[in-house]
Amino acid sequence: MNGLPWWVKGIATVGFPVAITAFLLAQSAGWIPSEIRTLSQAVAARRSVMDQHVKTTEDIAAAIRIAARVMCENAARDEQQRRNCETIR
């Protein structure tokens, strides 16, 4: 067993199932980085950015609709045309 890495000696000593169990416990405790946890955190951060983008886009669209309705009302020549501008929401 001389010349083998320490982790191979450890597996040979305690057995493969115990080594896998220890690895998974260390990963769930946060001692060993988990790729799944890292990816889920990245997805959550991206989702937060996208939610903010959607909200900003909705705010801009609402402002454009208000401006269009005001321009329609200003261009209207009579009351019927002004009522038609109310359909812009």
C-alpha cells in the first residue's frame, strides 16, 4: 500500500460503502462543495434577475399605454373620439 494516495488507503481501510456515506455526509454538511447546490443557487439568482426584468418591462409597457391614451385624448375632436380612447389600457 506504499505509494498509494491517502484517499485510496482510506477506502481500503473502511470500505467503499462507508467512504461513499462519509462523502455524501460531508457534502450535505457543506464541507465539500455540491455542484447541485451551486447550480440551484445560480438558477435562483437568475430567476430573481428575470423577475425584476419582467416587472420593469411591465412598468414601461404601462407608461407607454398611458402616454398613448393621453395622446389619443389630446388628438380627439369630439366626445365620441375621447370615449374611444378609453379602450387603450
